[in-house]
Amino acid sequence: MSKLKESPLIIQDIRWDLTPKIFMDPSSVPGDASGKGADITYGYMLYVDLMDEKPVLVLMQLKRIMSKSVGYVPDVPEELLREAMQCEDSDCIAGMYPLNASLESWLKNQLGIS
């Protein structure tokens, strides 16, 4: 968490509005009347994944051609990560689990974001 705190450019570019479901299908944005869907070509997305039978928080850099996981965020309470993994099947996609309200709130607090 400390390395992420020391990276204000990454913090300001975290896309709290994106979830794995939206990442995989940008047109699935609820209430998007434009028909364009979400722009997933910039910023960073946080999601929970399972690594060696243990939940981890992953930081993915979003790019126009190929997005990629660029790191893991350590020191996140495991119970928050496991709670996030208890999502509906339609929201958990390709082994990626979205942040839930508790985890997002905890992260924003740790990062000094209101």
C-alpha cells in the first residue's frame, strides 16, 4: 500500500467507476444512453483476483490496445478481499472480482481520497 500511496499520478487515475464486468463488456454500463459504453482506454482499474488460493488486490493499467496487470497492492485485509469475492456471478467475470463498497471505502481512506 505504501508504494501506491507514493504514486499520486496512479492514484488520481484510478477508475473507481470501472468493474471487471464493464471492462469485459464496455457497453454494459447501466443507464448509458449514448450507446458508446465506457471508455476503457485510460487509467487504472482495481479488482480482486485469486493467486495461489489467496485473494489479492490487482492494479490493471488500461490502454487502447492491450491493458495489463501492473502490480498487486499488499497489506489489504484478507477479510475485505474475501468479502469482495462474494459477488453475484454476473459481476464476477474471467476470474476478476469487483471491489465492493467496504473494500472501496477502506482503500479510499488508506489513500486519502474522500
